[in-house]
Amino acid sequence: MFAILGEIEVEVASGLTGMELHETADWAEHARIKGKPLLEWVGDGLDQYTLTIELHPLLGDPGARQRQLREAKAAHEPLPFVLGSGDYLGAFVITELGVVPRRALATGPVSVATLTLVLREYTGPVNRPAPKLGLVDLAKGGMPRPEAVSALTSVKSPAGVALGHAQQAVQLVRAGYQVYTAVRRGDAAAVLGRAPELFGAASRAVAPLEGFSAAAEALSGAGDLVALGGAAMSQVQTARTNLRNLDVGNVISRVESSGRALERTAALFDGAAGRLAGLAAKVATRRA
């Protein structure tokens, strides 16, 4: 999980494509006779975050996600904003919620859209405490929740960092495979037009895999995890390489190869689920 706003989870694998921070400082301008005005610092302005989220049926129910955010905006309550690492950014209110539809069903509901969420810092008293992230949950795909692991220790351990990157990588790879199942449908021209979507989905898994490998190398006796990271990265890079220099003649076979590479990547982490679960247990009990 990338972040949590109140009780609303924000995940990269669920469509988050950007988060922009806007910081300001307030300056008063005083006129001067026969000279340029003088600026005097008054105070810092309110922080503002702008989140861009892609809504798509492959990434979750678009209608349900919109309703959840609309209800949070309508409640007019400040919400604690916490990163998946456990860093508390402060309390924020939803000031803007914009939706640009890009595809709709014949019956009317929007199925694909770009959602923009504007959060503005709230400096008044907040009655609701910052959320306490739960303990490790192995129910979701056999993988531990990295945000819970991060919250268990004040100083992030390499094991906790590795688990966080592993969870993110798995989510992105599986989301990429779902994109593949949608892209491969149709004739060569249609597949060629949508191939960049698959390339982008595969590319998003590179950064967390690099983070996982780096954290695994810092762990004692984790040669198997280092090998896992290397093997997974190799498959993702294969998926990306197959999607370069495409044309109508090779796009079908190249997309199929990329999809199989993403499938193999997910299988690698599925095979290591028990090992990662054991590592999560050690982190939870402060033994790693």
C-alpha cells in the first residue's frame, strides 16, 4: 500500500499514477516611496497534495471507488494522511474531486476515467487519531502487508523494507498481467495500439524489484531472496524488451511472450510466499 487517507487505502497497483506536493509561503508586500515594494514573510502556507488515479475495471470497481471518495469529501472531516512506510504527513481535507471519463458502458456508468483528488492541509484540532496499521496479514495472496511491518519498528530494518518492496512488486506484476489479458484481445493492429499500456504496466514493477534486491542483499543469510529478486527482475526486463520495436508482424508473439514473462514473475513470488511469511513473522516479533 502506498498510503492511507483516513480509512481509504491508496495503492499504486489500484491505479495511482501521480502525487504532487505544492508548498507555499505567504509574503506581505509593502509599498515604498520611490522604490520597489518590500516583501515581509508572514508565515508558511498550507500544504496541498494532488493525487492522480486511473480508474479501470481491472484495477478495482470504478463506481465504488468514486463513491468512497465522494462520501469522504461530503463528510467535511479532516483525515489523517499516512504513507505506507508509516510516515504521518498530517491531517488533510478533500477540497476537490475531479473525474474525466474516458469510456462508459452503454447503460451509462463510467468504466474508465482519470480521477484527480486534491488534499489540503488542516491545521485545526483533529478528533480522529492517526490510523494504527494492523499486524501482518497473510491472507492477501500469501504475502505480508509491508505497511504493518513498517509500523512495528521505529527504525526500518532491511527485512521490513524488503517485505514492503516485495508486496508492491507482486501487486504491480499481477496488475500488469491483468493488463496483458485485456491487451492481447483483438487483431494485430488493435494489439499494437494498446501495447504501450502493457509496457507501462511492466515498467512500474522495476523500481520495487530493485528496492527488494537491494534490501535482500543487506540481510544475513538471504541468498535465496537475492536470487529471487534477480530472477524476477530478469523476467520483468524480458517482458519490457519484448515490447520494444513492435510492428504489425511481430506484435502478437511479442505481447504473448511478455505476458508469459509477467506470469512467471508472479509464480516466482508465489513460490517464495512461505519464506516471506516467515520473514514477516520475524519482523513482527522484532527478530529481524
